[in-house]
Amino acid sequence: FMAGLMTCDKDKSDNVVKFIAEARAMGIDVLSPCVNESAANFGVVQRPDGSKAIRFGLGGIRNVGGNAVDSIVNARDEEGNFKNIFEMCRRVDLKKVNKRTIEGLVSAGALDSVAEGQERAAIVAAIESAVDQGMSSQRDRASGQRGLFDALPEEESIFVEDYPQVEPWAPKETLLRERDALGFYLTGHPLDRYQQDIDRHATVRTAELKKELAG
């Protein structure tokens, strides 16, 4: 039910934030989007421990249109989960999933499951190389040509899947990019570091203020 409410209002950030807060108050976790698990809309997923959670829909990410979502989901349904950003770019339709779309996916956390231990900054830095390799591979397939190394038994040996060495984003920048991609903070908030101070000194939260408390 909560996933349905979020889907209906996925273009209204204020409402989605409210529904997420309500879900969490009910003990329901809302997980970041994921290219290997998310559908276009918000959905219910089962975690390894048997509990259920709401998975953020790919259609709720800014700069990720319906055509891009369809391409990602179709590629995943046809050949299984993606392994990394390079392999994903070889499989999705890059006419629909462009560099801006992929950067939005990374910022939203949708590629964390295929990060191979890399920080989001490194994945963003690898986008151009991944897209160039993907376009080259797709052009070869479209023209019916075979690459020079196609006879090799392992396709992975054809491609150079290197991540540039870059400085990781600071926690604050990671959250700000997440907010830009989703319209709000999902996995944290820049003020979370002050939570202990607030709990130590505050007796009531602003959302709990009532007229009868005045005086």
C-alpha cells in the first residue's frame, strides 16, 4: 500500500518524503534505487533475512525517463543482473540511457550494488569510458561486424574496465548529489551529525509542537 502511494505521487517530492517518513514510522525500510532490483515504480522486495522493504523505483530518479528505465529493465530481464557500469553500458540502449542519465543513477545510489568496491566518485569518473566502449560494442553488433578479439573465449578480456583514481566525495557532497537526483535526502541528512546534541538538549521536536505546549 505504501509503495503504491509513493508510486502515485513519485513526481511530488513533498508527498514522497511524507510517505517515506510514515513507512519508516511503521517499521518499513525504504531502500535506495537499484539497477539490479528496482522496477520503474516503487515496489516491495524481500531481503536475505526474510524481511520485506520498499525499493525506490527507477522512475522516481530525476533525468531518468521512461525510455531509459524500460531499456535498463528489459536488458536485465533478458540477460540477468548487471555486473558493473561497463557491462551495463554494453547491454542497455545508449540512445535512451545517456551520460546524464547514468550520472543521475550513480548519484541516487542505483549503481551501488555493482560498484565493485568503488566509490560513487570513481563510478562517475568512469562513465565516459564505459559509454564509449558500450557505443563501440553496439555499433559492431548493429553492423554485424566481429571485433578483433571476438574469437577469445572470455568476452571480459576484450574490454578495459578501469576506474580512474579520484578523490571520494565527502559525505556532505554525496548527500547533496543524492538530493539533486531524488529531490530529497533518502539515506541520511547533512544535519544528522548534530542528532546526539539535539537529543541531549531538546525535549520536543518541531513536528510534535502543539498549542498547549506554549507558555
